[in-house]
Amino acid sequence: MTPTPLSRRSFLQRSALTVAAAAAGPAFLAGCGADDASGAGDGGKVTFLSYLPLETLSLATELLAVAGGHFKKHGLDVTLQPVKGSPQAMQTLLAGIAPITRLGQIDVMTAVAETGQPLVSIGTLSRGSALRVVYSKKTHPLARPEDFVGQTMGVPSEGGTSDKVVSLVLANAGLDPAQTKRQVVGLTPGTFNLVEQGRLAGYVVSVDTANILTAQNPDVGLFNPGETVKSDLQVYVTSKDALQKDKEVLQAFMAGIRDSLAAMVADESLDETIKQLRGQYSFATLDDDKIAKASLTMLRDTWTGGDASKPLLVTDEAAWTAGYKELTDAGLAKPGGAAASWFDNSLLPTA
């Protein structure tokens, strides 16, 4: 099969309702019935909301679930619909436009604790951070949290997950996050010029962007925030309403995701994974063997938490609540919430 790019006219036409509704805001969304848009009961058609662009291996699990037929095996025809960041993904989900998205644990917990949003995590994808802080080994190495103090860090948005991760790196080391300035920057490899010029100490990127940079420039160093931050996990999220109304669809979706993950974990060389992905998709980090394998290996380590014997996707209550405590201790989430009630493992496949 000839690889095709992800930004498709047909894809956008198919998902026009989701895009239009999300762009129009709460008033428009509130007027849309969930039955009209989610497609959960229409021949197995389901929309997955992605706050990530589709041209990234950070979305490998969902991409392979489509390309490898894992969703189809469970009776689903899934559209991967990008939206503009986590806030829009939450808004669109809660409006009933689609039944499922993937978010950071940080975003879920702050939304539920601060404003009581009826969100439920139904599976933990990553058990470690899939972000990296890129820095210059020559200009300003970032080997420990103390190296962030008094510096300016690049983040993709003010108050977003990456911004909060930088704050947690500092707070967990007993340092004041306010001592590190933030600057909104692009997440492209070209932003590294600002680091080389000393205008930034570093910036937060995805693992595949990090691998592009390390392949291009021996001066690039990487700091893994997951070594100090507990709550920077990725989780699949639905609404309380969809949890009841679309239970069977969500179970099928999570079964497809589990099969996709299991296939990548079992594929030690990743050759078959990459072959299947390239059969349907084409973008820079996927098309480069070295970068694709490095990125998928790093991501696979986060999915398994370094222990492939543990069941995939299962949320560990102790780790989940420890993440909430970390956020409240850092002043990033309102304390007193019943964090253990914010996740539900019951939709995950048992075999």
C-alpha cells in the first residue's frame, strides 16, 4: 500500500462536525446532541480526539490500532481527529461530540479538582513521562533541577502540561517554580537555535522531536522529567455520561488499544510495527528508521514502566493517588479530592 500523508481532505470532511463544534465553543457544543456526533452507535464509527498532531510517534498506539486493524478486529471504525490542545479536547469530549480522548494525568486531575469536570480515566497508557527537555551541553547543561533556577525555559503554551511539568521538576526538589521563567516557543527542531544563542536554557519537546535533534546535533542533551515527576502520565479519558451510554464502544476501543500496545511490546525489533505504520502513514519521524526505532523504544519503556510482565493500561491506585498528592503539594491542584474515584479499570480487557 502506498503511504499517504495524514492531513487529508477526506479526513477533514469526515470530521467536519467535530472541528466546527470545537471551534464554535461551548454555546454551539451545548446545542449538539451526543447521539448526532459521537457516532458511537452508527456502524461502529467512533471519533477519537487527539490533542497531539497526528504526525508524531507519540500517537503510535492509536495509529497502529488503525493501521494494524486492531480497532477493526473489535468492530470499530475509528477516526483520529486532532484538536487544538488539551482544553479543546476536554471541551469537545464533555459536549458529547466524541466519547474518548487521551490527556495528561496532570490535566485531568487539575480539571476535576479545580472545577469538578465529570472526567474519568479508563486506562493508563504511559507509566513515565513522554516529554524531554532539550538543552545545549555547551551552553547550559540541565543535569538536575537546580540547573533550571534563574533560567528561561521554552514551553508550547502558558499553563499547559509542559509548563506544569517544569514547575513540578522544581517543586519536587524544594525549589520555587517562579524562579524559572517560561517562554512560549514552537516545538520544532529549529527552536534549538534559541538554546544555542543562550536565549533559552532549554525547551520541552516530544520524544521524536528530541530524537531528531540528537541525531542532527551532538551538542544536544536531554533531561527526562519522568525521573523526578510522578504525575506526568498519559491516560485515556471519557466523561461520566459516555461511561454509561457508550460502555460497549469504550470497551471495544480499549481492547483495540491493548492489542496495539501488545503488538509493539512483542515486536522487539519494531520492524513489523514500522512496516504496518508506513503502510498507511507517512511523516518525518516515522520515515527515518533510526529516529522511528529510537522514539518507539523510548515510548515502549513508558508503556510498560520498565516491566513488560505488568498488565498494560491498568491504572495503579497507589501511583495515581501519589500523582495527585504531588500536584497538591506543588499547589497545582486543589487538595481534598477523592482521586481514587477519578479512574475506572473496569472497561479494560481481562485476557
